[in-house]
Amino acid sequence: MADSSAPTRVMMAVNESSLKRYPHPSISCRAAFDWTLSKLIRSNTGGFHLLFLHVQVPDEDGTYTSAPSPCLLSIKCEAWIRQGDPKEVICSEVKRVHPDLLVVGSRGLGPFQRVFVGTVSEFCVKHAECPVITIKRKANEAPQDPVDD
Amino acid sequence: MADSSAPTRVMMAVNESSLKRYPHPSISCRAAFDWTLSKLIRSNTGGFHLLFLHVQVPDEDGTYTSAPSPCLLSIKCEAWIRQGDPKEVICSEVKRVHPDLLVVGSRGLGPFQRVFVGTVSEFCVKHAECPVITIKRKANEAPQDPVDD
């Protein structure tokens, strides 16, 4: 268990907020990021390497609006952008990058909503070729207006 | 991110091997445990607290054969046994114990097998009230004879 071994490479899937044209990550993936820092990485910043995969879904007019945020942590970070269907993009990038762990936030949909929406996280748990952690958003973290999600 | 905060409480769901009457954990959950030690906890043994939930399914004659293993790690550990349907027991214990993270191993079944078998891990990802990490067994970790699983 000595940390002389290579850092654990954690890929974090970052989706943009549904508040279009304002480049910030969604509430779910910000919560997943905060949780990963405080509960997994803790003080062991040298033991981890964060890989931020920003997945952008084209707007109807074909433009892309979000961008990677600068990384101000004392942890080695990388960030890059891919465009397309999030679940397919994430699994394809896992195959290419070989992270030790994939972190995905989830809106914690109920069964009724899930039937219609499907979830990126469920797809990744089944298909990504690495361990996957699913972090559901708590009920009190849901936005009052879904457009702010 | 200072580790003056309370340790991260990691619940590990341990199922017995299908090699009945021999008390040892399944290949999947041993792999998940090894991965958790080497990739998450790493050298930060003071930052984590391991909670081993051993779930036992009654044999046909109603006896239970496995038992918690002694914990020889320099990490604070607890272990206990519950009996019943693993997916229901695990989610119920998460509700009772409130871990920060649930670790579940998965046999990595293909889509055809999954239809018939269902998986404990999929159920836990959907229903457990905490973040869940699913660790699929690698193809080369599958036993030659399924009875050794």
C-alpha cells in the first residue's frame, strides 16, 4: 500500500449545465467532484491524478458553449473536451485513457423518470472498462428550476 | 482536504464463495477489496475505516457456512454478518449504518447472462443511499470452474 506506486488516475466525467450558453459544470458533477476530494483523495493529494473529461452535447445550432475550468488544486490534473453522446464518449475515452477509476455524478432520478431519460451513469457502470463510482445527487441539492441543473 | 476530518467509512459487501461449505469470500469481492486497498486507500490508512458486511444466503438445508475473516490491516475495521437476499440486505444496512461509500464487486456478466441472473451491483447502484463503486472482475480472474466462483 505504499504510495511509491504510480498515482491512482481518476477520470471525472464533467457535463455542462443545462443552463445553456453559460460554461459551468452541472450540479451533479460538481457534487461528485467535491465528494471525491473530501472523501477519497482527502489529504493524499500526491496519490491521485485527476483527469477531467468534459463532454459536450451539441446545441441545436451546432455550437459548443462550455470549457474546462482551470485547476487550482494541489493535485496533478488534466482536462480535455470531447463532443457527442455522453455515455458513448465516456466509455470510449475510458478505453483510450485506461483510468483506474471513473467518477460519474447522477441526478438520482426516480424509477419513473429513469424509464424515459435513461442514465449515463447506469450505462457507464455496465460498459466502462474500469471500476466506476456513481455519486447520486442528494434531494436537497436539486435545483428549484430544472433549467439550472 | 485535511485529514483531521473523520475517516471515510467504506462499507464492503462480502459474499461467500459459491464453493459451499468452505468459508471464504468470492473471487469478485476479494478483487474489489484488493483494488480498494491499492487504488483508493493507498498509504492513507488513517483516513479510512472499513466496514465488512458479510452477507450469507441460506443453503438449501438452512445452515450458514461462512464467517468474517480476521482483519490484519493497519486500518480500523469492523465486520458483521447478515443473512438474506444480498441486494436487499446491503441496501438496508447502508440505510442503517450510513457509510460514505459502498464497494461492490461484480462478476462482470455479459448482457445475456445479466437478463437471467440480475446483479446485486446494479441494484445497489440504483437503490443504496450512498455513493457506490462497482468493481468488475477481469476476464482473467474468472475461475475455470464456476463452482469455484
